[in-house]
Amino acid sequence: MSFIRIMRRSLRFLALALPVLLAQTALCQRDCVLKKVNGDLKIYSCPSENEKLNFIKVEMILENTSIEKFLVFVRDVENYSDWQYNTIESTILKTKGTTIIYRTVVEAPWPLSDREMVSEINHSYDSVAKKLQIVTISTTYDYPGNDDLVRVPFSKGVWKVSKHNNSSLKIIYTLTIDAGGSVPSWLLNMAIAEGPYQSFTNLRNKLDPKSISR
């Protein structure tokens, strides 16, 4: 093989690998702080370059659950109010193929206004590696506003799910969000820890009822 062909292959490899390496480096450089822990459930708060955005990371091992069962559960958006922290409404607005556009309302403590989110959810599954990724991201949709609600301008949640062993899953979840409006820093810090902790505890209890007695 000629030197020129080797260089061309090397450059193509670098072009493909560089974005992945940069993303991994950026993640490793985040100075995440462990906010809450309960066994294998860990909640982290991580700094963001944009002061309006808050970055949350959750790690958990989920027992007695398959990837298929987990996917069905997370895509059942009309039942989000059963387990997601302070969610009081969850409604499907539109379904197109595997994409679901939905609206949720989250109750905020007084004197703050409740938050409204319009998002879409998509997923991809690598059947060979047995890895699932679910992405929920805010989207523009022609839904009338409500003066009593603050619409969240941006949010993006990413679920990365893989097999941990024959009967359990490893879950890494990240959430980047701009809550919109004016939120006191002390209240935001409390919500960053308590919200994901309650949501993931509820999720685990729903998918693995045996965990309640453990």
C-alpha cells in the first residue's frame, strides 16, 4: 500500500473519530458534583458553559427489566404523571412513525409559575451491541400558550441503556435544561437533586416492584 493511500485512510479515520473524542473529552472535563445517592442510584449536577442551562447526570442499575420493557415504559408519555417529579399533565399531541410529540406540565412551588414543555421523543436501538438510546428534546409546535404557565425554552434528555447482566440494565441519563423565567438559585439547586432522585426512584419501583422491599 502506497504512503499516500495510508495517509488518506488515516485522515478519514481522524475525521470520523475526532468528533467522538472531543465529545468524550468534554464530558470528562465536566466538574460534576454528586448531589444525591441511594445504592446504585446516583444524581450529579454538572456545570455548563451557558449559565442559563443546567446539566444533570443520573446513573442507575435497574434490576429485573429488559430493554424492550424499558423502551415501552419511557415511550408511554401519557403515564408520565404517574412517576415523573411534579408532573401533573402529560398529553400526546402528535404521532408520526416512531416520533411522538407531547406536552407536559410540571408543578412548581409557590410563588413560581408552573412549567410547560412541548417535546418530541425518538429512539434508536443497536441489536448487535444491545444498546438503546432515547432522546427527548424540546420542539416547536403550534400549541396555544397559557398565561399561567411558563413554557420551557429548551430541554434535552438522553437515555443510554445497555445490558448490565442477564436480568439488569445500566442506565445513564443526562438532562440539559433552561427552566425559563426567573428561578432562585437555592430552589434550582434543590430541584436539580430532588427532582431526578424522585423520578428515578419512582421509575425503579414501577419497573422492578421487588426493589420496594429491598
